[in-house]
Amino acid sequence: MPAQPVQPVLVASDLDRTLIYSAAALNLTVPDQEAPRLLCVEVYDSKPLSYMTETAARLLGDLGDLGEAAVFVPTTTRTRAQYQRINLPGPPPKYAICANGGHLLVDGVTDPDWHARVTARLADECAPLAEVRDHLMATADPQWVRKHRTAEDLFAYLVLERDLLPEGWVKELAVWAGDRGWTVSLQGRKLYAVPAPLTKSEAVREVARRTGAGLTLAAGDSLLDADLLLAADRGWRPGHGELADSGWTAPTVSALPERGVFAGERILQEFLRSVNQAR
């Protein structure tokens, strides 16, 4: 009988505060002499920006060494330019998801058909980006907003001074946005306004279809990762972030106790263990 084709395990992971961490997000609570060795995986303006532990880097390399058994897919809200600053250990991923699902990269290049499908759906189902951007400009006080940004002509975000943010403003914005088909997510110093149909899970399902994956694993820390975790067969969230702070959970999602950069290690351990069990 001919050999059965290999059904790979699809491993879709958020990046920031899930696998990679800024200096401010490391959350190193051990004594300095016991701190892990760190590997810089992102440089911006000639300065180191994001890190993972050397142990996490080795684990990610081990995942890449599994060949056809696993398809690792970075799955991020970052723009393509922001994603391409990251230099992860292991072989370059064939697939990557950027802009919260707005761009599906294949060998580093945007799939134009996928992007066209996404933008057509947003035009049909959501208020236009310009309306949301104008509302943010009108309601967000310059005293606590440091930057207004749009990303890939798909969504908007603000860089905030969290300590000065008025109580209730985010909830009011979420109600306003929800009436127009948008969602709001507060992550650290950034507040995102994203069209509700613009999701990581839809792009991950497309990669699963293309690769013939038989099992999907996922990890993420923010509200924008909830749909990704729910779409996976198994998921993990760290002990920090929006989901942890709100107590969010689901039957197929494990809430890990680790916080900060050590959570990245634990997530990669869980990925590897699950892939090896499925082989």
C-alpha cells in the first residue's frame, strides 16, 4: 500500500508577550544572578527591542527541526514591516500571519488573493476605518495619547499613558465600536480598534487548509488572540495579559501560571510535547 501523506500539526502562536518580550515585559522576578540568558530577536533603530530566553530559542529551533511534522506559523497583529524586523531561531516560516489576519505571507510575500478577500469582507460588514480613526481623534485627549496610528489601512491603534487614562473611556469606546462592527483591545500602552471580522483564526484556518494539518495548536495573551485559541484544537495562554487579567478561559485552553519571558519557554515546551504526542 502507498504511504499515507503526513498530516502536519499546525502551531500558530502570537509573538509579543507570548513568545517574544520587550525589556519592560520580561517580568524577571528571580534574583539577578539566577536570571536566564537572553537572546535578542528584534532590533529597531539600531537598538535591541525584543528577547526570548536561550532555552526558548532552543525549543523553537527544535520545533523547526521536526520538518514536515509541524508547521510553525507566527500569528501577529504587527504590520508586515514590524514583523519582518524579528529574527526568530530556526528555519524561516513558510507561512506567517500579520495585521491580525489581514495579510497572509507565503515565503515572506503577501498572498494578494487572501488580502483581497479580507478587505472585501470588511467593506461589506464594518464601518470604514476613516470613521473610527476620526472618532479616536475626537475623543482621545492629547494629555494621555502619545501617538495615533493606522496599520496596513486595516485598523487603528493608540499609544497611551495608561496612568492618565480616564476610567470608563475604554468601555465607552468598545460600545461605540461594537455598534459599528469593530472590537477594542487594550494591551500594555497600546489600544487597538480592529474590525470584528479581521481575525487571526480565519487566516489560520486557511493555512490549515493549504497544509492539510490534522491538528492545530495555538497560544496568545490578548483579547485579539481569543478567537485564535478557540479555533485551535488545543491552546495555551500565559499568566499575564488581557486574557489572564480578565480570567478568560475555555475548555480546550490551558491557563499557564508562568508570567513574562518564562511563559514563552513553557508555551514552547507544550507545543513540542503536543507535536511529539501526535506523531
